[in-house]
Amino acid sequence: MQNPSSKSENSSPTLVSPAFQDYIRIQSKNDSRRMRLDPCSTHAEGKNPLCGDEVEIFFQISPSGIIENCTFTSQSCAIVNASAATLCETLPGLSIQASSSLIQTFLQTLSTPTDTTLPDTITPLLEIRHLPRRIRCAELPWTAARLALKKIPPG
């Protein structure tokens, strides 16, 4: 009998902590930032054609380049929703440059574990590395955010 806290990929059990399961469940239902932001300074969509997940990230950015607000809409799995909620809780208050750097660091850390320190709000998502087929789900909102921030002219 398989432990209910384990997940199976390719028939080999991979343990995922109950804390990670709770994090995904809670964050995926977090609607505090799940809305279209209108007006917004920039936005971008992310789509996974393999599973049909879609997410759109919206930013309000101050004239001085600080993210004032970040929201999302989605038609996606719980992992995408949890990742988007985490992103939208983490980036407000950061500059465009700091946000872009954090996004890049997070995406690199998902694919290649490093000793890089990430904010406490993000670190629970790193456990997704134990589910390789689901990494793309966690990345989707972050890649959309990266695209949205690249639309903002420097300066």
C-alpha cells in the first residue's frame, strides 16, 4: 500500500511533504490577487499547450520603476495557481530590475538546484523539483511575468 503523501511518476514513488501539499492547496485557493488589473502597466500570458494551462500576469508599476501591484488570471492546475499567487505576493515593492533578477534566479533554481537564497515566500515551491513533470507548471507564471517585465522600456 502506497503512502498517501507520496506521488508516483514513472511508477517510482517520490515523497512530497505534507507541508508542500498544504502549501499548494492553500495558495491555489488564494484569490486575493486573482483578478484582471485594469489599468495595468504591462501584462503577458503564459500557455502550456501540452496540458492547456493558461495564466496571465498583470503589473502596475510606479513611474520610479517599483512594482506597486501584481495580479493574475488563470485557467490552470493547482500548481500554476499556487505559483502565480506566490509570485504576486512576492514582487510588489521590488524594482523591475530586482524582480527580473529574482524571477531569473527562481527559474534557474528550479532546473539546477543551487545554494542561492530565495525569499521565504518562494522556497516552498522548490519542492516541486521532486515532481519533474510538474516543474513546467510552477515555471509558467514566472515566465509570463518575465515576458511582461521585458515589455517595460529601461529607465
